[in-house]
Amino acid sequence: MKKISIATIVLSIFSHCLYLGANNYNPETDIYRKVDSLMSLMTLDEKIGQTIMYSGDWNNTGPYVNSDNMRFLKEGNLGSMLNVYTSKGTRELQKIAVEETRLGIPLLFGYDVIHGFKTIFPINLGIASGWDLEDVEEVARISADEASAAGVHWTFAPMIDIARDPRWGRVSEGSGEDVYLTSEIAKAYVKGFQGNSLTNENTILACAKHFVGYGAAQAGRDYHTVSMGDNELRNVYMPPFKAAIDSGVETFMTAFNELNGVPATANKYIFKDILRDEWGFNGFVVTDYTAINELVNHGYAENEKHATELAINSGIDMDMMSGAYRRFLKELIIEGKVEETLINEACRKILIAKFKLGLFDDPYKYCNEQREEETIYRPKFLEFARKIASKSSVLLKNIDKTLPINNKLTVALIGPLAKDKKNIIGSWAAAGDRNGKAISIYQGIKEYLDDSNIMFARGCDIESNDYSGFDKAINIAKKADKIIMVLGEDYNMSGEAASRTNIKLPGIQTQLIKTIRDELPNKQIILVLMNGRPLDLTIEDSLADAILEVWYPGTSGGLGVADILFGKYNPSAKLPITFPRNLGQVPIYYNQKNTGRPISKENPTEDYKSNYIDSPNTPLYPFGHGLSYTTFKYSEIKLSNDKLKESEILKASSTITNTGDYDGHEVVQLYIRDKVGSITRPIKELKGFKKIFLKKGESKTVVFEISSEDLKFYNNKKLILESGEFEIAISPSSDFEFNKLFNLILN
Ligand code: GLC
């Protein structure tokens, strides 16, 4: 017999009373009243229980919970769990929480649905390469649809850490180096995950992570120290998080790193002064995995009890996995070191989220096995994943129209990732299947070539010194019209705790492509790259005729990549992150400062300038770079005025013409430079972009509207606007020289 929890009884009576006064019914305040009424019934232990999150474990039959966590669950002292999914698995655990505990408060199930749940899309750096906000939102929508069908209420995404160091493995999870692009993408992810209403069964809580500065880890080493001035923090690393709040993100996650000597997980400046007081965020904050315990390792807490006191007093609402809140909060309250009001506030925010999801109305609404069966891997999801794989792949080089390939030709397909079905879904691939579900690039190519027109040789491993496969690779290369080499990294070489001190292709892959080139100096080589970070491709760039960066293209990746190789899709992606010539240039990103001794294009090796004696300053491939099979011509930029008054709008336009032989998309980018400021300003900043489609021969005029809001920046914790000269350009990438000015005039 289904036991009705006390919470449900109280709340239904309460709701009934509320409806009696229907004319003042307000869903938002209704939830607040219900939560307060429920909290009036809760013991301190039960309120602390809501601030605790433990992980489920897995065996071959699905999630199970270890005995301790199960005990806390049965005592009603566990508010959330991570790494538990499937309708069946979550229903069993939810049943305990709702029907076997005193108040029957539903559990919240969280999971890392980062770039898909079962249908896996390209890694987020690839999705960002599409520069298509509608696509980003749809990726999140589909991810939420699948995850919610499998019992998941909350995703620990979007990861919106600005990253400018390719040694850092988590560069793969973010949206690249740029503030504006990452901020726009952050908004799209949040909208996609949370939808228009969290009460819908296919929407889930989003989580802006990792707050803040994690991508600036020293030397690109994961979890390493982060030090930066407040201006850089506010002008570069914080804006994507504010954008997420503007889109209604319900939760935040703390970063593992310290920031200027204070670990994020106990950092009042960012979590109280900025997040709550300045930005007015009223959702809840969860720590990253065991991050409270780690305050002791940081040397910021004497012990875990002290760590608990520091974290709760910094405004951190939920403890993921450390157990510190469970072990020490009550003691600290009794000792007067922690105000009980802080527990009440934390518990309240967490209960509000559960109410918003509708879990008190129906705790099992996400546990529908039939819906799960019907939703997972829906054909239209897999088809969309194929399209995104194409739209995320960046054509870095394509001399003599090496691509696209005529499908009547014979191709030698070489490389350790050519037939891969495991790495292709990348890191943080949630419940994605690595056991054969994904479509390999080999399989994708076979959709276009007869069996007699494709030869395969692995050539070498991703990371070994075994040259025994070289001969077969050379032999098939000699017989083929074109050579496709699929090289890259193992998916474990990027993602969390996967920093590299060397960003070249691992193993002997570079020797493989060099050997093929030496043997066949005139045969066209197409390099397809499957990797999770910008790589040092200086050697490969000198050897290959075409280079296609496909990142980890996901479950339907092989088809999406083949659609580009054979011309069904004309590539349109642009780099969201700079590819350096070598590691020595890192950190290198497009919007650096000018310095007092900038080099000139005319004389880049001039003495006593800010340059290297052994390398150009320029990257191998710049931010915003990406080729098409067609060509686009940009007219000179036109301005509606050469002055912008503070309260007015300036229009900048350019007419783009498709001057090539293929219809195609183009990402038109707007860049602005503030020439003089009360602090030095970047030499250029992306301030807008529009992705347009042009048939061959077609022209379109793209218009950007600039307001003074676009020109503000932080100095001394104040968002300010300063008059003066601004340069402006509309360009296909960040590699351009300005030739247009306007003046900003303050009221
Ligand atoms: C990990 C990651 C974080 C993730 C969490 C839960 O350590 O840092 O991004 O959401 O733990 O898996």
C-alpha cells in the first residue's frame, strides 16, 4: 500500500487553503509558503540532511547505494544523490525517501549531462565551434529530454570556465577563450536545460560551474593555484556566470581552485559579496566533489570541522560527497560557530528547487520506464547529433580544393581513430555507450564509398612506439587516390585531471603522417583530428593538404564527419579557441593587450619589441578561424554614424557575398577595440556574431547594433563607461586589421 508522506499531506492541505484564496494565488510565493510550512515540521537533522549529497554506485544491474548512504537515506538525512539514473533505479531510491522516512521529502538526482545523456553530441568545445546558439539550446533540450526520462532532475552543466591554456584538460568541456561567445552559449545551455517551466517532466535544473576562475589554473595543471586581479576576474572569468543567472540558472557549483589565496569553496567574496549581494542570485550552491574536505589540503582549514564552518559561512548550501556537513554542522551550531539560520536558508533554497521541479506533487514524475524506453536514442536525436557533428567540425586548411572528395575515388583510410567507436564520444559522456553504439568515421565514409574504394590500415596506436603498422599504411596509401588520416588523442587525455605538458599528437602519429608524406610527396593527405584541446600542429600543417578538426564528434560523429568529407555539408565552424604554433606561446589568445612595445606587421622581428627570437607571435590558427568550401567577400564596414551617444545605438554593417562554388554558412563576427582606457584594454574584443546562409552568388547585408552597454568594463569593482575612440570591424575571424573608428560621447 502506497504510504502518503506527511509532507504530502501537509502540503496538500496547505495548497487547498491557498486555493481558497485563489485570487491572491501566486506560484512563486505559493512555493515559498509551502516550503516554510514544511520546514516548520522539520528537525535540525532533517534540515541538515537536505544539504547533503552522496553518490550512488553502480554494478551491472544499475545503481546501488552503499550501506552508510542508505542508512542516511532511510533516516531522512540525505537530500540529493549524484551518479544515479534510470527510471527503475531512481524510483527505488525515491520510494525509500518518500514512503519510508518521517516527512517523505523527495530526493534530488543530479548527473553530469555535459554534452548529451545517451545520445552524445560533440564535446562542448566542438559545439562552441558551431557558433550557433539555437543549436546549443537544442543540444541541451535533447540532453534534458533523455536525462529526465531516465530519472535525472539536475545536470551539473553548463561548464562555462573561460580557458586559454590547452595544457588544461578541461578546456574540452568549456566553450573556449572568449568572454562574449561563452556568455552567449551559457545562456543558450541554461535555456535548453531548464526550458520555459521546470514543472515540465522533460526539463531539468542547470548548474553554472565552476565558480570561479578554474580555467586559469597555473601552467594548465588541473586544480592548480589561480591568481588574478579583480579587473581580470570581472572582465574575463565572471561574465559567463552572470549571463547564466540572467537566463535563470537555478544552481551554481564551486570551483576546486583557490582564488588569490582563498579556495573558492570558502570564498565569501565571490559567493556572498558578488553572487548574492551584487548579482542577487537566489538559487542554491553545491560544492564540487569533496571540495569541503579539500580546504584542509589547501591549508585554509585546520581540519574538516573547521572546513565545514568556513564553507557554510561562505554561503555554500550543499555538500557534494565530503560528508562534512553531515558530521559537523549540528555540532558547530551547538557551539555557536554557525548560525542555524544559515542551515535554514540552505535547506529552503534546496526545497524550493524540488518544489519548482514538481517533485512534491509527483516524486515519481521522472521515473517513467515507458517514457525512458521511448525517449532514449530517438532517431531524430541521432539525426540531429549527426548534423551537429558536421556543424562543429572546423576546416582549418584546404589547399587546392583537396576537399570535398569525389566518391568515385579510392581512399586510403589510415590512423588509430579511423575505426574508433569508444573515444569518439569524448570525455564526460554521461550514460553514452562506448561499446559500439557510436558510428565510427570508417562507417561514415562507407556510406559514401563502395567497399572496393576504401582501404584501411591502423598505422599505429594513439600512444605507443610500435612502428609495425607503418608498412601496411604506406602500401594502401600508394594504391589510393587520396589519403585520409584520422589521428588524435585518447578521450582520457583531456577532461578532468587530464592536463598535458606536451600538446603535440601523442605517440608516433606525427611520424606516421611524415612517413606517408615522404613516401608520397604529391598525393593529397587529409588530416582528420579527434582531440579534446588545441594541439601544436605546426609539423602536421606543413605535411597535410587539408586539416579538419572534428574534436570528439559524438554518437553520430562518423556520419557527420563523412558528410563534410564528401561535400554533403559545407563546413561552417569557426575556432572558439586559439591553436598555438607551439607550447612556448601559451597562454596565447586573440584579445591580448598591446603592451608598450607591440610588434608591427611590417617588421615583426624588430628588436626590443614584445616578441620571441624563435617564434612568431601569431598563432597557427587564430580564434574565429574556419574555412568553407566556398569563399565569402566582405564589403567595407559602414557605420550609421561616426559618433555614438551614450543613450543611442550605432549600426555597423557589411555586405557579405558568396563568391565561390558552394552554398554555405558564414559566421560574421563583430570586433571592437577601446583605444584608451583607465585600465589598458584588449587589442580587440568579440562583441557580436551572426551565422548566415548564402547561396553561391548571393549577397546579404549583416547589421550589428552597438550600444554603450557593449562598451562597459570593470575597473576597481565598478562597471564603467568611458568616452573616446573605438575601432570597429566586421570580419570572418579575429585575424584582421581595424580600419574604422567611431567616438563614444557620454551624456
Ligand atoms: C567532478 C567535476 C565536476 C562534476 C562533479 C560531479 O569532480 O569537477 O565538474 O560535476 O565532480 O561529477
